[in-house]
Amino acid sequence: MEKKYNAFSDELKRVFGCRVHRISVDAGFSCPNRDGTAGNGGCIYCGGKGSGAHGIQSGVSPAEQIEAGKEVMTRKYKAKKFLAYFQAYSNTYAPAEKLKRLYDEALAVDDVVGLIVGTRPDCLPPETIALLGEYARKTYFWLELGLQSPLDRTLEYLGRGHDFASFAEAVRACKREGIRISAHVILGLPGESRDEMLSTATVLNDLGIDGVKIHLLHVMKETPLAELYTRGEVPLLERDEYVGLVCDFLERLRPEISIQRLTGDGGRDHLIAPLWSLRKFEVLNAIDYELERRGSRQGSAFYVRE
């Protein structure tokens, strides 16, 4: 079935002409929301290794992690080229000289054709943005920025340690350097109406975001969110609710925005709920079928408004 959205995997095939996979790297960074600079303990959904960073090999150099990852990705997916994905914690939270050393080490590994760097909007001083701009001009480069929600009340509930204005200013500063930005958003956050969740798509459009990773709210072990969920304070979406919400969201996004994730589960060993999210390919197939049933695609509602 033809994808009804601008899938990142298709972009990689167009750019490189072969199968390209991301290899996640833990470069030993921390986070201002854990070391007391912006807060302590991290965001309420974030586990002890950083949000989304379960399964990453830590304690060895980025090059060693990438070499190990290459072996797995080649055997499992027949990948031929790779992107070094600095994922765990805030991967610009260090002096620019250190960042350059780590990024260059990753790019020097054979068959690594680009970088993806995940970080927070409050970890982007001018000298770091200038450095990232250099990489954006000389290699295939994406900067991932955590937004989660544009609503300040939600960001405060999540314990993000920054407001929406900080995110928007970081985006504008990076765009001036020609840096492509992928925003992380979470659907199903407590206290947000359906209309508020969908309005996030309009915010991304207006900011000129280049890519998006859509996550469902899921509860991980040993997080503050797990305690709230156990007390019955966090409702979670059912699968069909989530599928419909994602399709509505995609319809509102500009068609050229790169769709880099449509769901997430956090890993079987760490996930508390919703357990249906473990069946990732069923969820992705359900999204494809729902868009097909509707006769719609990414940007359908965006064009209607225009």
C-alpha cells in the first residue's frame, strides 16, 4: 500500500539510493532537567536512561557503539548506510569543542553518511547553533527538538523546565543557520482536548518545522508518570482512538513535512501501559488503512484551510 504521508524512510532512499538505518548512540550527556539547572529528576515520562533511549549500549565510545550497531542493522535489515543518532539525554549539553569531537568521531566511521542530534531548546547557545550549522552544510543532518506540546500548562505538568516561547526561539535561531529541525510531540497528554492536540499541527506548520516525530503517551517503569498512572490520574488512549487522532493530525500537517515516527512503545521490559503499543506494526498498518478508508493523506486538511 502506498504511504499517504511523507515517510522519512522514503526520503532516505531518495537521497542515498539504498537502505539507510539510524544507529542510536549514548555519548554520556546529561540533561539540564536532571542536574538542577532547569530541574531535577527529568520530565515525568522520562526513565533513568533518557526518554526513548532504552537498549542503547553505553559506557563505550560512539565509534564502538556505531560499529556494533552496524553489525546488527546489516544482518537484520540489510542496511548499507547509517546515520549516527545521538539520542540519549540532551546531546548538545556540552561545550562546542566537545560536541565537535564526538560528532566527528561518529562521522569518521565507515558507511556513516550523516548525523541526527536530539536535544532540548534550552541547550542551544549561539556557539552550538553555529557548530550545528556547519554540519548542516557539510553532511546529511537533522536536529531533533523536544516540544511535546505547545501549551505552557502542559509543559509545566510534564516538568519540562522550559516554555513554548523558548522552543519557538530555538527553532528560529536554528533555521537562520539552515538547520533542518524535527519536532517531537506527544498525543494523549493529560488535560489536553482533542482540538488542542490537533492545533499542535498548526503550530508546527507556522514555525516551518521540517520533520515531526509523533509519540503516543505511554507509561514507563520507574518514572513519576508511572506513580500518577497507578493512582488513576492518567487516562490513556485506546488504539483506535490513537489511530484516528494521528490521521487527523497528519491531515493538518503541511505535506512536505517529513514524518519520522508515528508511534512508540518504550520497550517490552520497561513499558507499563498501553500494552497495545507493543504491536507497533499493527498500529502503523491501522494508520495506513484508516487514511486509505478516508481517501485522505498528509496535508489534506491543510490544503482545505488554505
